[in-house]
Amino acid sequence: MPDFVVLGAAKAGTTSLAALLAAHPQVFLPELSEPGWLGWDEGAPRRWPSDVPADVPVRSREAYLELFAPAPADSLCGDVSPLYLESAVAPRRIAEELPEALLIATLRDPAERAWSSYWMHRQAGLESRAPEQAFGPEEHRVQVGYYARNLEPFGEGVLLLVFERWTADRAALEPLVQRLGIDPAGFPSDIPRTNRGGVPTSAVAATLLASPTARSLARRLPRPLAAAGRALKARSLEPTPPLPPAIRARLDALYRDDVHALAERLGGVPGGWLRSLGGGA
């Protein structure tokens, strides 16, 4: 069973963090990415929207344990499933199944995270609205960014990493290194930047890549092939436009209290967050 679990947040560097951890010789991650079993409970595990079942590829304890069977005896095993931060049942399931596991969350400027999520859905053919209509307070992409509220059911022991810090400076990963008890020299020299979003240049290609069959296949590919597939996909994308100031201001206003509620645990409001409010003022 896993020694650590990365809960999320989606579009906050979880894929890059998984690639970094998987490259460490003391760490084992299963070939199947985002197994999600600890967020499954014979129903729709998402909080928002509650009527849409999540895509959970592993739905039995036996199948979950099998994922970790190839792990070397002395390695640390991990489960990276950003669904968990969005799951109504994951806090209870993790507490029951993995009471000693280290829980980790990587968090990104919530406004930028929501903007990235919007373009991920546009890329997948799941969103056709203009940005001005796609960031209401009840939208799933907006709800995910209330980090303090969403982390509360997991308790205060969750190790928090700030995406903007650890991708810019490897020293920001020192708390993770210490908590896992691994050699920092085991990480690759460069932090992988994977699963970047973008604007699809072909609507047909975007639809094919977003199909359930394509997503299921991508999860089951060996890690090198999956990385090659993501690189190929990235070449079919144009960079996303910057977050419009009006949407930034709207989102910053929504997130202000939640960000400040988490600021002490983050060592202050991270630089760039709440920037339309004067950097958290």
C-alpha cells in the first residue's frame, strides 16, 4: 500500500510532481497514473458537480494492491490522484485505508489554475462557452480552487507545496524530501514540465484525444510512452492566451478569504496570487 498520497490539485503541477517522484530511485509509482481508488465508493465521488461520476480506473482493493506489486521491497510507494481533493469520500477512505500515509497537495494560484482548467476542457471538446460565461462561482473549475475549504476534511497534516515555488526553486521541495526521508540527489537535474495546456489547432484531433478510449489507453501506457504521447499532444496545441484582467479580478475576489485562511500554512500568500488585489492585500 502507498506510503504517500498526492491529493491534487488538478492543473497545479501534479503530473510534473509525479514525473519527478517517479524518476527518484527510492520511490515507486505505478505505471497506471491517477488510479483514484481511494475516491471511489460505488457512486459519483465528485463534490462538484455531484451528478457526474468521476473517471476512476481502479474500483477494487485487489486491483489497487496489484498496482504496487512490482515495487522493490525498500522503495516508498505513492499514489498521485488529483481526484482526491475533489472527492466527497476520499478523506474517509484514505483515513481508513492509509492512516499512516503522508498526504501531499501541490497548489497553484487558484485563478491561474481555473484558467488552465478552462482551456483543458476547451482542448478536450468539453467546453464551448466564451471565457466571460465560464467562471461563475458554482463552476467546477472555480470550486476546485477553494483550497482551504477543500483540504479541511483531510486535516492539518497535509504537506502543502506551492507550484510556483517548487517549479522555480528545487529548495522548495526540501520539506517533501525530509518528510519522505529520501536523498535529494536522486531527483533529475531538471523538473519535468508535463501535461501543459493549450489551444487545440485541430478540433477533430482534440475530440479524438479527449475520447474515453484515448484517456483510458493513456493511463495504461508505460510511463515513457505516456510521456511521448503527451509531448506529441503538446505539439498540436498553441499557447493559451493570458488570463484576462476582468476574469482575474473576479476570481481573486472569490478566492481572497480562502487564500488568507491558508496563508499561515503556506508561509504567507505566495507571490502572484491575488495579484489584482495588490498581492493579497
